[in-house]
Amino acid sequence: MSLTSELASPRSTLAAWCERTFTGTASVVEQIATAARDVRPIRPSGQVPARWWAEVGGAFGQRLADLVQPAPPYYALLGLIHAKWVSPAWAHDQAARYPSHRGLTGEYRARALHLRPAASSWLDLSGPGEPRLPGNPAAEAAWADFLERGRTYLARHAPAGSLGSPGAEAGLARLCWLLTVCEDVYRSGFIDDRLARLFDAGRPTVDQLRGLVEQRQVDELVALARRLYDRGTLWELRKLAGNPAPGTPLGIAGPTIVPHWADADLLLGTNDPDHGIDAHGATLLDVKTVVSVRDTSKVGRWLWQILLYAWLDTADLYQIRQVGLLLARHSQLVTWPIDELAERLLGRRVTGDHARDAFHDLAGQIITGHGLPWPVL
């Protein structure tokens, strides 16, 4: 059970602790609602199936990840392994082909999918003795073609820190949508029927794979990207990253805070392997693709989670100094210094240091109970 699952579970001791401790949650939720009040959110066109929201949300999250750092789609690649379409060795080789991982050599390249960049180092998520599972040669060839074309297209039309033209964003929407469907294989254990039928029929072409996404979803994803530009949110993200040179990553996509338990969405800050994050520290963001932010219970959990992510970085691997939410359908960014958010959520009943220490004790019990190491070093 991940941190996200813990906070959503009505039986979780951690969720109960947050409920008791963060007595100022409602006032911070109201701050977010006020920030989004005058912005009309982007909505789907017409009636949509239930899966639509998760697919668009996941695809736009992937698009933002590519905007921040051209890194491997870690969980999509793991989904391909779970579907038995590819071997682990194939997935590691593909991960090593992404710009963030191309500098890896030797044994590190051979387990590239398990290596995640931190501020000035790497986290190795490898377990003992990974099994040598076979892949499906026809499926591997199809996915290799798809991923290579995706890397080339992204580098040519929307390098790190930038958006593409509407036509380019439509192409990237199809790429990101399919990666999200693959990631869901890893998350849920189920293969989407649309994908399964293609591979059951033989080796699909890239055009067949890209054709699975509905045009309405493509249009919606293009509109979400366009709004980042129109509302100036892209420039806010670049500013939080220290205004790096064109084509330079804005930070880290999908930072792993606690291996196998807590993964965040975006870390903005200069990502220099020799010097790490710049002197002002980094900003950790979670991306939310919801229409409404009035649900205190749901939005409150988002706030708890983004603060707890920062508190979990006990070794200061990511040098997080600010946290925030990016409301994608509004293109509204709301951020706080860590201590300020803690003070607002706590309602000044207890000090941030006291609450953080209590959280570490509770989180340590939960994490080690899952057989995971704590603290992260």
C-alpha cells in the first residue's frame, strides 16, 4: 500500500493521524478554491466514459513529465513487462536510450529502468536477483519502433522546457495517452482490451497503436497544453526551475521519495549532476486534472500528501524547499514554502517540528511493516 493508498483508506492509521493533526486543512482548501474560482476549467466535449478522466489525467501527467525532463516512462515500461510483451533486459535497454539515462555505462545501463535521478545522485531501486524473463520478439519490435519514434518526435518538436505547435502537441497527446494505458497495466494488472486485441492479431504498426486514442481526447490534451501557454503557467514553471537555457530539463520527472512507497509528480529546480539543485532549493509539485476543487476531504488529502512527501525526504536528496499543486484543467499553480504549508495545515496547534517527528515515527512503522527500508539514505 503506497502513501496515496494509505491516505485514501478509511482504516489507515496514517489517514486518521492526519485528520486529527491537520486541523487547518479546510482553510487551505478554501485558498485553493479561491485561486481557481475565476478560471473556467477545460472539460470534456460531450458525454464521456468513466475511464476518460483517468486516461486524460495520466496522459497529461506524462506530457508534463516530458516537459520537465525527457526521462524513461518508468511505469509504462514496467507495464510492458507485466503484460509479457517485453523482457526486463529489453526494458532496461529502452530506458537507457532516454536523454536522462544516456550517460549510464556498464552495469548501470543494464539496470537503467531501476535507476532514478535525485538532485545530485541516483537512487537504485533494483531488487536482488531480477528474473531473466523472455519477451515476445514481435511485440518488442513494435514497442521499440513506437518508443524510438516518440523520443525522436519529442526532441524535435518539443524539447525539455517547451511546448510544441498544436499539431505537434496532438502527436504528443497520442504518445502520452498510450504510455498511460501501458502504465495502467502495471498499476492495475489488467491489459486494456483495445491494446490486447491489437497484439492478439499479430504485430501492430505504430499507426495502429497511435490510432487507439479518440480524437476528442487528443483535442482535450492539446487544449490543456495550450492553456499552460495562454495563462503563463509555462513561464511560472520555468521560473521555479531557475529559468534554464532552452532545451535544458526543468528538474526531475517522477521523483522517488521512498522507493516502492512514495513517488511524486514533478520536481522543479536546476538538475545538475555535479551541483544538484540551485541555492534556492527545489519545488515539488503534484498535478491534478480535476474540474472542481471544492471537496475538502479529497483536496485535503492532496495537501497532506504533498507536505508529507517533503517530510519523507529525510536525507534531503531532493532539497525540497517549496511544495504545491498544479491544477491542470485551470492551469493554476498554487505553491507554499514547506514551513508555511505545515503551519497552515496544523492550524498552529502544534509546531511543525513536533508534527514532523510524530509523522516520521508513524511512517517508519508503516514502511518497515511493508518490508521496505527506512529512512531513505
